Amino acid sequence: MGVEAWGGTGDWGCDAFFAGELTYPNQQSMPGPFVFQAKFVISANAAGAKPEKALLSAVDRECNRISARLTAKNQKLLAKWPIPPLHYALLTNAVINPLLRTKIETKIKTVLPCAAVHCHGGTDLCAWIAQKPALITAFPQLLTITDWPQFLNSIVHSGIFARSESLLMLAEQAARAFVPTKAYYEAQETLRKHHFVVLEGPPEMGKTTIGRMIAVAQAAQKWEAIECRTPKELLEIFDATRPQVFIADDFFGRGEYEPTRMSEWQSELPHILFRLDKKHWLILTSRAHILNIGKAQLDVSGQNHRFPQIGEVLVDAGKLTELEKGKILYRHAKTAGLTATIRHQLKLQATSIVRNKHFTPLRIRNFIQALKDQYLEDHEA
């Protein structure tokens, strides 16, 4: 509760300051103040990556800011950081080897000679997340800091990974640019309360991606994550002894309402609802107009006491705020590794892109990919 962000908008407040005592860097209570600094290095975990130069440059810039803060004549600035910290922690997605650690500590010590310097690289972060996998539920972006299959396999029992592999591989590409929107958190809360949720909305709005990312977050907590095409398939795989999350994508029909599929769900849904509990979740996705047709026909006779009103489990994935759209644009652009020229042009046009009435996550992904492909084509020519 005592940690406050004092960084600028450029890094979205990734600097944190705490003046009291903390059980950090170990279980012993230590006096503050503490400063925590996050430094993200693009593509630091790619094959053959050499992030040392970029990380050291970022540390140099931070040292200049620290020096300016400590010598500032502006009383308002000094009031936010009245005394130098006794602990300085640097957290980064880059892997920190012993030599790099020494270089970082030496640079920080030049401006904070009395501070204990603590460096935590990508390997440390992965180890922490493995100990507290529930963090992924709140911050699914954490899945992108390292190799996807290796990370999941390190925290998920091999048998669970094998049964969930198909869904996890489908989610891999989407995870790298995923933005947890309000719908994502609403769906999680609905699942905790009712154990199943219906994600509805128009095409291209990310219903399937939200469902899969929720399933991935549960897989990180040793749940089986399974995508089912029919209710019969779900019942065959259902195991009361293991935590499981199931996804049925476009369960009433993909392009149009399919009476046959509705009939299947109508006959089996009462049996499925009876089995759902805090360790067994069901995520359904559907387009809004198909859902409206289907729910009018849905009859779960004899199980109405277990079936909430449709409004209680319905989450609209099609409602995006301007800030969420901006983050979606940013994440796709960042993941694509665009050139400085293209990034500059995107910044100039970002507002008009975000406010365009035809904005959807899928179109933004395709738009960014088209920009990248066009640049490569022009460059080769």
C-alpha cells in the first residue's frame, strides 16, 4: 500500500518508491527507502540476442535522472524523494550474467554510493512467477517474458501440458500482443462466481482470445485447459479429480445459427452445469445475434436452479475503451518490431486509428502486419 509510482508517462510509472521497512531482498525486515526500477529490453529473449548494450544504456540514462533528482533545486521534486534510497532494485526481462551484474552495480553506485544494489533478470522473474502462478491471472502479459512452451512446461505438470497443448499453442501468438481488457477481468469474476461465462460480441473483437488467455492463466496454476467442439466431447474428457477449464468457441454456430448444435447443447448442458464448480469452469463464445436466437431456444429443464439468468454470465467482449484500443495498437506495433520511421508515423496517426469506428483487434493486427510486410518488400526492392 505504501508503494507509489513516481516515473513519467513514458514508462507508465514503472519506477516505484517505498520509504518504510520491507522484507526485501530476503525474509529479514530491512529499513528503507527502497527504489524499484523496471527496464524492458525489446527482443531480449530472442535467439542470439545481445541485450547488454541496450540495458547498460538504459542504466546510464537512469543514473543521470537519479543525479538530477538528488541535486534538484526544485523543492516539489525533492519532496517526492527527500533522501537517497538505501536499496535500489533493477528488474529487467534480459538475462543478467555475473559480468553484466557487476557493470550495472558499478554504474548505480556512482550516483547512490550508500545504496545496496539488487539486480533481477528474466530468469529471476520466471522463477518468482513459477512460485506464484496466480500472478498470471491478473497480468497475462507476464507470459511473454520468456520462451512460451519452455515456460509453461516448467510450471505445469507434463501430463497437464500434453492434454492442454493444443489450446496453449493456439493461444501462443495472441498472447504476445494480448491486452487484458475490462471484458477479460469481468469474465474471470463471472467464472469465479458462476463457474461458467458466455463471451459475446461481433466478429474480430477478441472473444476467443480472451477465453483462451483465461484458460492459459489457469493452466499456469496446474489446470487442464481444453477446447471442445461439442458438449459430448466435454463430458467425455471431464474428470472430477482434476481442475479443468473448457472452451467451446462459437458454440451455437460460427457463421450462422445452427439448430443441430443448439439441440446438442440443449440436451447436454444440464449435465454439464451439474458438474461445474470452483475447480471446473466452462467458457462459451458466441456472436451476439446468434446468441440471441439460441438462448431463446435453450431449455435446461430440471436444472433451472443451477442455471443463472443469461445476464449474470454474459460478458460483452465488443466494448473497448479508447485507452484499451490504444494499448492494443501499441502492443501489436511493439510485437511486430517496426522500424523507427513506421513507429513515428503510427504515433502521428494513433488518435485517428483508435477512434476509427471500424477498429477491431484483428484488423489492427492485420494492419500492423501489412505495414511490416510493405516495409520488407520495399526494402528488398
